[in-house]
Amino acid sequence: MAEEPIYNEDNIRSLDWKEHIRMRPGMYIGKLGDGAAYDDGIYILLKEVIDNSIDEYAMGHGKNIDISIRDKVVKVRDYGRGIPLGKVVDCVSKMNTGGKYDSKAFQKSVGLNGVGTKAVNALSSYFVVESVRDGELKKAEFERGDLTIDSQIEKTSLRKGTKMTFVPDEEVFKKFQYRTQHVEKLLWNYAFLNTGLTLNFNGEKIHSEDGLKDLLSQNLSNEPLYPIIHLKGDDIEVAITHTQAYGEEYYSFVNGQYTPQGGTHQTEYRTALVKTIREFYGKDYDAADIRSSIVAAISVRVMEPIFESQTKTKLGSTEIGPNGPSMRAFITDFLKKELDNYLHKNAAVAEALQRKIMLSERERKDMAGIKKIAKKRAKDAALHNKKLRDCRVHYNDVKDDDRKVETMLFITEGDSASGSITKSRNVNTQAVFSLKGKPLNCYGLTKKIVYENEEFNLLQAALNIEEGVEDLRYNNIIIATDADVDGMHIRLLLITFFLQFFPDVIKNGHLQVLETPLFRVRDKSKTIYCYSDQERKDALAELKGKPEITRFKGLGEISPSEFKHFIGDDIRLEPVVIGPETPIQKLLDFYMGKNTPDRQQFIIENLKVEKDIEEEVIESEVEK
């Protein structure tokens, strides 16, 4: 019988604040990541610092915030009141310390738990805080949470405010990189929620005058069917329109904080919209028909908000404040009055909205029979087909945001590629979906094709996205195709499928492209995998001599023993990102519409690059 391990006072230990944060970073900033995803930890660090500056602006102090990110060094400077000089060190290094516990100093603030900047400090290899008040400056420097320099207060001519500088610790965030598009999305959201505020990011001004109306205008991927409805009240602002796209798209905020996972305010908004529209038209329209193709935003301000995680991505509050109305009553009363008034005053908008609802109703009824048959077919196929090699744990298994696991579905072409991934994957969190060949080009087709086409139907069922992304089974949907012309075509066809029918998958950052090495360069001492021609040249320079060069033509050529390196801890994923400057309809029309001269030239130029690389590799092999 095994001896029972000793358990006594010696097993009990206390962690100081920074040790606990560094040991359990996920509790404070969610997932770590390398910066490829919008919600990776490095962006949460940036957000935690900016939140404090936003709260200063919300209290009427400082109309500008300067942000710079260069060579992984982040600097955030506001022109608010500045941290009281005697408490500067405590505010960034002592848990449960901050001005926001005093409701007189901060009302309807985002950061209420006194943790944010402490987490940034503990998870940064270098952290500096500077505060200016009344002509005096206090500065303190830290390394991984340890105070290294505690400067004396000195006189200064600098403007009042706070400046924080930090470098995320590469011991925690492996090979991280800030992506400009993710940073700009974060900053634009701040601007939309704080009209009149200017954020200066690396020299670019980010500013909004019309709030949520500007947000929808910048993020619409398809033309709106009617002008954006923009309504504002005390502690609430909403914007609404419909397009021809499928699905529902929402942007929700609490106290200026973007809540990508929604929460009670978004749930009640969706319910109140249906109720108000039904009452206005005097018809019991199906909720799905009212909300189909909607693009909407809501912002509320509440006292002492309760979030369902430290990263504040989902609101849990059911009331506006300790003595305020319920969230449901507050939002419902506002829409019942303001949206109803708007529709009465704008008959053309009311008619366009009703036409859209009736069109969605007809389409839903037309598809009812097809969907029923398709669901049965998908269920039957799942019992005996090998297209999906599932994993054991799924993203939607656990609802608590703090405990959600990272899961992946690799969409592959052909049996050889899927075989390699299947043999080398982590069976707990990585699944594989194998395509028969090239999927159908669904550009310009209706959603009926999703149910009529067996492959699309099975993929939709595997992902569990028919009703939206809320119950998505894998939070990383990874396109894994060969790095050749056919592989690129399949990649475009799959992206088209998601853009056409499930744009929320892309807009919420779930669709990725797997980067696999193009070359293997090795000699007797070392093997280097190269993901680009430049990396190949660097490897040749490093190994010198005449190393062996292998050009991987397809994923099936990479053995499972090698493949496990490329889908493990060092996996390289390139997110599929859609910006406001690239409307979906134009994107699809260029790549998947009729063969235009522009696209033909694009293909010719990219094929030439591929051909040049091939010829250079062949020449290297011949020289050997």
C-alpha cells in the first residue's frame, strides 16, 4: 500500500501579490496567447492601463490620451488628475488599493477591484509609473513586480496626469507581438464610447463625434437597409440597423468597457427590441425574423458593475445600481419610448424594417423542411462517418469564462494531411475535420445551400453554429491547407463560406489559418524549420556549409513526428481579420466573383513569387 503523503503546517504557504498573479495569470487577464487573438493577455494589459485613463476622462479630467507601442514597449499617458503622489507605489503594487473604492472620487467606473495595474506590473519585465500633480513628479520603477527604483518627489513643469510604461514579460507571453488592427479596434471602441475624447496612437488620432452611430458605420460589412437608428438617454445609448448579411451582430459596452461576451445588458436589449417592434407593428413576429441580419450596439452605465470574470468580458449585473431599476426594466422602458417614437416619426425606416422582417419570415418558412432533413442527415452521418475526428473537451462545455479551455478544429484537405494531424494532435483539445476535396464556391448563394450541401451541413453541425457563435464547440477554427495554389483556393472557398453565412465567426476572432513550414534546413548538428523564404536564407547563413534543404509541397509530406511541433505550444496561427476598410461584399466579389482583370493580375503576381522561390531552391540543390 502506498504511503500517504505528509500534510502538515509545512505544506501551507502564503504567496505575495505578484507571486500569485504570475502563478495564476489566467485568473487576472484570461488567456495568454501571442497577440494573434483580440482577447490575448497582452491586450488585456494594455486595456487595464487605459481603463484608468478613461475613468479620469469620464470624471471630467483630460481630453487626450497618448498611446505608443514600439519594439514591445508600451507607453500610456493621460492628462487627468494624476495619482496622489504619496500613494503611487501602493496603487500599482498593493492589492485592493485604489481610488475607485471611494465612490465620491469615481462613479460608474470600469475598474473597481484594485487589481488591474497590479497585474500589469507583475506580468511585465519592466514597469514604470509616473504621476504629476501640482507641479510635482513622482516616479517608480519595477521588474516583474519588484520595486527597483523609488524616486523622490521632485519639481516639474510637466502637465498633470499619469504615465505608465511597461514591457510584457516574455517568460509569460511567449514570442508575443502587438497587432496594430487589434490595438486600433480597442482604441476605437474607447473613442465611440467617449465622444469628445481623442486617443493618439503612434501619431494617429482616433476620435468620434457620433458615438455608437460611428461604430456601426465603420463596422458595417454590407450596405444598411435603412439609415442607422441612433438613440441616447441618461446612462444608455443604442444604435440599430439591418443588412442583407446572415446572423446577428452586437457590440455591447458597460461604463465604456467593451463586453465581447455580452451579458445581461445585451440579453435584455435583444429581448426589448423584439417586444418593442412587435408592439409597434401590432404583429407577433417571430423573434428570429426580427433579429435576423441585425447589426446593433448598446452602451449602459451602471453603479458598481458585476462582471463574470476579471477580464470584464461579460456583464452579470441584473440592476442598474444599488437603488436603481432592474436591467430589464431600464432597457425595455427606454426602447419602448424612444424606438417607438423614432419609428412613428420616420415612416420610411419603419417600412424598410418591416419589409426585412417579412423577408426573413418567408425565407425561414421556405427552409423549414430542408433544415429538418439536413439535421437528420447530419446526425446520421456523424454516427458512422470519419470526416470529424473529435476531441474530448469542447469550448462550450464550461460556461464560466474564466475556465473555458482553448480548443481547436483543424479543417484539412484530403486524407494524408488529416492523417498527419490526427496522429500528432492533442486528443483532448484538438479535433480534425477532413474535406473530400474543394468545397463549393458559395458566393452569391442563399443559406439554403448550407443545408443542401452535405459537407457544409456537416461542418455547421460540427461547429454548432446554426443559431450563432454563443455555443461554438471550438474557439479556434483553423484552416490547414497546403501552401500551394490549390491549397490557397480551398482556403479562399472556406473563408467565403464563413463570410457569406457566419460572419460572426470571423468578427469574433475564431477563424485562423495554420502556418506550416515551407522548408526544412538541416545538417548533422541542427534542424531549422522555415516559414518563409527569408527564414530559409537566414537558416542557410546560420548553418553555413551545404546543409540539406527540403521543400514541403503539402501537409501530407510532413511526418506526424514532425507535425506535432507545428500544432503544439509553438503553433503559428494567422487570424482572418476583417477591417472596416475591407467590406465583406467587395472582398467576396474580388476573390470569388467573376474573373476580373484585377484578380487575374493578382494571381499572376503571386504565382510568380511562388515560382521564383521554387527555382531558387532547385538551384541551391543543384549547386550541392
